[in-house]
Amino acid sequence: MAPNTSTATRRLKQDYLRLKNDPVPHLIAEPNPSNILEWYYVVSGPDDSPYAGGHYLGRLVFPEEFPFKPPSIYMITTNGRFKTNTRLCLSISDYHPDTWNPAWSVSTVLTGLLSFMLENQRTFGSLDMTDYERRQLADQSLESIVRDEHFCELFPELNTKIQKEIEKRNLAKAKEEQSSIVDGSQLENNVLHPVVSNILMVVGFALFIYLVRYVLSNMKIE
């Protein structure tokens, strides 16, 4: 007899408690309050990776037959490793039901996802981008993720933390721009100062010559 939704619900509730008691490094996840078969997760880029400082929202869709069948895995935030809003072909996803183990939990899925994200192995839904491009996207991910309604609703603490980080970055950027303006003004003054001094010297010398000629001219007339 095929397992029903109640079996999946019961198992996912157990997995949720395990995930809370034993969190996966760099990953958090929450089920949709109105549908426990749909979960949202956030990957926080490890410090020693091209994703450092980035936060990436994704989605897990579990079948009614879970844990006997694997979930679909999606990435929502642009990251440079996976295509967004595309079913990812991973050994822990529904692309490979033959390799799925019913003993695997939500924590197992998230751990496998992060492990694959940090590799460069190609698969359907993966992207080939440079580490530099991925670092650029990591910086941009903060502004992107806080615009997602699901993220704001399900991860309020992380949302507050990221909003503060964005404010901090914007303030630092504003100070840097202001400093650049001041430095530019000082540089302009430093360049103009000797020019003005030279002009004044030339004008002064010209006036001196003119006065000398004027005095000599008057002496000849007398």
C-alpha cells in the first residue's frame, strides 16, 4: 500500500525537530505554514568559498510519498552555481529516485545540496561561472533576498540581520564617496595652487617692468 500524506507529514515534523536540535552549518530551513510539503531554505556562504557573505534562498518540494520518494530542489536567489527556479539534478533530488534512501532526512538533503554547491561538478541546472563572478553575486544576494516575501515571513531574524548589514554597507559606501569628493577637491586645489601662484608672479613681474619703463620715460621727458 502506498504511503499517504499523513506519513509524509509525520516524518517531516520529525525532521523539523531534528533540524532545530542539530542545525546544519550554513543552512536554515522552514516549512510553509500552510503546506508542510513545501519548505524554504537559506544557504549562507561559507567564509572560505566564493559565496562568502552571500545568502541564498531556495525551495524544497516533497512528494506525498516522502520519505520513500525524494524532494524537488530549487534555488531562488541568483548565485552563480545553480540556475534559479529550475529543478536541480542532484543525487538527493527527484531527478534520481533510484539513488534515494528513505533513511535520508531534510538535514541530509540540505547537507548534500551545500556540498554540491561548493564543488564544480556539472549537472542539469548547474552554471559555469568564475569565482570572481560568484563573489559579485554574493554581494548582490543581500539586496535580492530581502525582497522575497517568503524569506521575510519565514526568516525574520535573519532578515533583520541582513537589513542591518545592508544599512552598514550603504553607510560605508556613502562615506567612501564623500571621502572621494573631498580628496578630489583637495587634489584640484593642490593642482590649481601652483598654477595661480605662477600667474600672479608673471602678472607681478609684468607690472614691475611696466612701472620701470614708465619712470624711465618720465625721466627722459624732463
